[in-house]
Amino acid sequence: MRLHDIGSPPSVLRVLVIPVSVCTVLAGCAGATGQEKVLLIGLDGVRVDVLASARTPNIDALIADGTFSDQAQTRAPTVSGPGWSNMLTGVWSPKHRVMGNNFTGNDYATYPDFLTRLERIDSTFSTFAVVDWPPLGDTTSGGPLISDGIDVKHVVSGDALGYPHADSQSVDIAVEHLASEDADAAFVYLGNIDVVGHATGSLAPEYQAAIEAADVQVGRLVEAVRSRATYDQEDWLILVCTDHGRQDDGGHGGLSSQELTIFLVVSGSSALKGAPQDTPNIVDIAVTALAHLGVAVDPAWRLDGRVVGLAGSE
């Protein structure tokens, strides 16, 4: 894989040579046609009632072309470390062992992020991630959540650059890659909404404006996918989700419905239209991504999620 660290001087480029592996017998190789693709866009710290009142035409267009829930659930502690770990691994905190924003003591070796799991199953999958909260991608605070085993990983330092600039740079990187490179599964993390929420509170106009700015960036990512020369032969599933909600004052970490309730978009030609029959959970996202890519979940993986929003799943 290629790992790029950006915004935390000096910038470095580390190149790792990953051996080609064969598909495991238990998990099987990808059962799809090879044209199924997944883009997961993670927006940190979005409160669902503020999302509903914000002007988000790009997210709205994805909702119209798929499944949407504004009653999806995460679990306490409602902070980013366990939230993103729940989402990307498909298991809850007792398994991945991340209970806060220090990732030390994690068990990602047993319960890897879904991009790493894809590489373990079949290294011909093309995997990509760009994140601007460092522990998601590097060794900061006991990370990384996303391993060095994926093909391309960019870590943009939101702490060094400031999150508005870091989000913009992350999107620029992702747009270039998605538009022109191999990409079977991609994850793009944007952190500015959460930072603004802490600074201003959840009911401030600045917080709503941060959500609306992120919607513009979602639009850029979707347009990059649709601009691909091979797009007409591909089946893209676009997932958009957040890791936790927040209280009125912008804080989070507790058990209130405002903190536990999140949103989930499952969009694309393979997605069901409308609301899901049952309340989704954050751990469903990784499983849904794997399912779209034709990967059957091995019971030995002990994943906690289920497939949501795909044809035949409900």
C-alpha cells in the first residue's frame, strides 16, 4: 500500500510492499461481477434534527435514490473512537476494545476495518482511504483504525491544518483518486462538522453551515465517481453516515437519544428505495459494504452487523 502523511511536517511517503494473497476458503472470493464498488463517506458528529433543517441537496439526492434512516443507532460511549471503530469493523466495543478516543489496547487484529478485511480476503480488491483525524490512519493515540494493509491511505492532519482546510484537502485527494484510479472500496472521512459543533454548540448557525459545507463536498465526491470513464459499466453503492449525535451544547459521549441517534444513507442502483423496515445500527455499514462487493460474511468473523438497504436484504 501507499501511505501519505500530509499536513504534519515534514511530509513523508512510506511505501510498503504487500504480498499477494489468495482468497480464503471459508470466506470465498468476491461473488459479485467485479463491477460492484463502494464509497463510504463519514461525516463526524452530525445531529439528525439539524441535518433535517440544513440545506443539503447532494445528500437529499442520494436519499432519493436509496434507503435512508434518521433513526439509526450507535451505542455508548458516543465518542469518535468507538463510533468509527463500530462503523468500519462491523462489531461493537466489547469486541474491538476501543472505549474512547485513545485506541490503545484495540483488537483490530481480530476485527479489522472492512477495507483491510477485503485485502485479507482477496488482495486484488483496490482499496482507498483518506482521513483527517490522525488516529484513524496513523499511530496517533494508539491507532491506526485503518491498517497499512490497504492499497492507498492518505492521512491529512486536521490538527495541524485546521479541519475546514483539512476536509477540503481530503476531498481534493479523494476526487482525484475516485475519478481516475482503480477503486473497489473507498472511505472518506470529514471531521470539521464535529469540531464546529464543539466550538459553537449544536443549535448555532455555524454548526448548520458546517453540515451544508460538507454536503457540497459530498456532491464533489459523487460527481467524481460519476465522471469515471468506466462508470456506466460499474455499480456504485454510496454510503453516508455519522459516528454519533450530540447534545444541545455540542458535547457528546452519553446516553441521550440526541447522542445515540445517527443517520444512514444507502444509495445507488442496487439499493432499496425508502426507509428500512427495521432500525439500522452503525455496525451494519461494514457488513452492507461487504455484501455489495459479493463477500459472504464468515460466521467465524463474529460480526455484529447485518445487511441494510440492499435488494434482497429485507
